[in-house]
Amino acid sequence: MSEQAVIVYFAYGSTDLDRLFALEEELRAAIADAGAGEYDGNEIAHDGSDGTLFMSGPDADRLFHVVEPILRTAPFMKGARLKRRYGAAGSGAHETISVLADA
């Protein structure tokens, strides 16, 4: 079974990462509780301007449905792009992009 992913690209705008770390804990717990995969971590710009969150599991759609409502609770996620990748990285797998219009 191929590894699928949800990757979130967002504007952050702060070097204070406490809000981000709190969100990550929520995501980690929800993904584990749902048995949907795992939270893999983040990449944040040194100036705090933007970032990326990485999550993986056997079903990108299921993972998306677990994390999307949580992401909507974070004001800094407004306008975030959520990429669902339906296969391994670098495999040319199908991808879809959703945008969080109101977080």
C-alpha cells in the first residue's frame, strides 16, 4: 500500500511558535485517535513568515477529514493550501489542492 499525505502550506507571521505548537499537538492527537496515520512535523521560515505541516497515512482523504476541522480553528490557517497526495513522494502520484477560506 502506498504512503499518502496531507501537506499544509500556510502564512504564519510570527517568530513566537507557541500557537503553532499547540495546533500541532491537537493534530497529532486527533490523527492518532482516528488511526488515520501520523503527524510528521513542520518546516517554518526563520522569520516566521510561513510554514508547512506534514502528515501521512494510508488514505489521504481520511487524513484530510480528520485534520481539516482542526486547522479551521486556527486563525493563522486562513488561506492555507492543503495538498492531498495519493501516493509516495516523488512518484508522480495524483494530487489535489484545497484552500481554507475561513479558518
